[in-house]
Amino acid sequence: MTKTTGKKTWFRKNWKIIVNLVTLIALGVLIYAIRDQLGATLSNLKHVNAWFLLLLIPIEFLNYHAQAKMYQKLYKLVGNKLSYKFLLRTSLELNFVNHVFPSGGVTGFSYYSLRMRSGDELTGTKATLVHTFKLALMFLSFEILLVFGLFSLAIMGKASNLTILVAAVVSTLVIVGTIIGAYILGSKHRINSFFTAITKGLNRIIQIVRPKHPETININKAKIAFTDFHENYQIIKQSPEKLKSPLLYALLANITEVLAIYVVYLAFGEAVNIGAVILAYAVANFAGLVSVLPGGVGIYEALMTAVMATAGVPAALSLPVTVMYRVLNTAIQLPLGYYYYHQNLVSNQKDSA
């Protein structure tokens, strides 16, 4: 047995242990990155109303309930009946992966498709399609919140020209992105051309670190997956009326996200304009997608504070509120997400033993 073959065999046997170690290191990096925020949060706790902060727990549960139900409804459209409990824990796992690994959600996509794969009945491409639809519905439902937010700002006289411009840009990005996505997915030729181009691009990037492997991702296998993706998309497209229920759950998920931030303002004794919170949340999350740091640390807080300032909320209030929300939100979600994520790895390791 050659040295190279020996290394490959060792990696195949121990890859789950390696993934666990990498995950723990990434989690440690995240904790280190927010160490100052943790200190600031602890020092501010004595100045806030703890009863409002306790509301974060049921609000977060309601958020994950909405996500699990949304997934359940979408899977039913493509012919799969999955349990609520399983989808709830998977949503927590996915949130953990997206928070710990800074990849703008790309790692989450990959993890989710692998996590949900179950023989021929539930393929990775079907899971990817459902996850894509979930994100699209989240974006579309947020448009409703955004309109409500602008209306709220206008009533209170806080909708400055800059605020309106920011809201218009966010709305345009959501609408244009949705139209382009629907256009690409609507044709087998377009979806193959688009994703084949992306696959070739990824292979070129991977070849930089693996020069002897010009086609790490097999193009022909990828085309089969794209066809499967398109066929399942057509199934959902034929029943648009059945998307109403998932859309309502998406709206509930967005409302609870904004509400979680708002109750922290209430804990600080400030009933700020809900419209400002909605707009700041939208901008911070869009920018957080391109952050190289775990959870968008730094960018998220800075943008939330900046957008809130355009709506008349002073940075002296919005910054500590945002920091506290981020730290407490992370403390509530990540431990449970890691527990289920680790359980899944251990379970897979036992199955392959």
C-alpha cells in the first residue's frame, strides 16, 4: 500500500472526528471573536429588564417552529412526508453550521443536502430545491414586513430620504433576485447552462489547491442533479396555491426574528419605531452574507447601528442592544444546534462502522 493510499484510507476512517475537531475550533474562533461583546453584554445585564429578555426563549422557539412547518409543507409538495420533530432539529443544526462556518450560507446548503439525503426517495437535489424555496419564501415574505416598516416610519415622521433609499435598494434586490431565479429555474436548458458554468468555475478554483484534479466535481453527474432539480421545481410550480401556507410560515419566521430584536429594546426601556428595526435587520442580514467572520460578527452590529441612526435611534442605544441581542440569541440557539449536529455525526459514524 502506497503512502498516498494510506493517507486516503486514514481520512476515510477518521473524517467524522476531523469534522468534529474543525467544528470545535470554528466555534472557539466565534467565541473569541465576540469576547468583547460577551463582556459588554454581561456588564449591561444589570441595567435591563430581565423579564423582557426571557421572552427571547419562546420567540426563538416559535421561529424554529415556523421554519420546521415551512420545510414540512414544501417537502409534502414534492412527495415526501417528514416528521416535524426531525425537521425542527435539522433547522437547529443548519443554524449552527451557518453561524460557525463563515461562508455566506454556502456551507449550510451543502450540509443540508447531505443531511437530508435518504436513498432515492429523498435526493440531495430535492433537499437543495426545498431549501432554495424556503429562502425564496423568506425573502418574499420579508417584502411584506418591509412595506409595513416603511409605513410605520412614515407615520412617525422618521422616514428620511436615506431611509427610503435603503429600503428601496433592499426591496429591488429581493424582487430582481427572485425574478432572475425563477427565470433560470423555469427552463431545463437555462438551469443546465447556469449551473454547469458555476460547476466549471468551482472546479477551476478547486484546481488551484488540487492541481492534479481538473474535475473534482463531475460535470455529467452534476447535470443529472440539475435535471432532477428542475423536475422537482416543476412539481412545485404546478401547485402555486399550495405555497400559501409555507409563505405564511415564512412570514411568521421573519416576524419572530424582528420581534426578538425589539424585545431587547424594550428590555432597555426604549420602545423604538418597529419600522427602523425591520429595515436595519434587513440590511445587516444582507451584508452578513458576504462576511468572512463567523456569524457576520462586526459587520452585522455596525450596519444595524448605522441604519437605526438614519431613523433617529442613537448609536449609544442601538449598539448595546444589538450586541446583547446577538450574544443572547447565539447563547439560546447554538448549544442545542451543536448538540443535534454532534449527535448526527456520531450516528453516522456508528452506521459506517
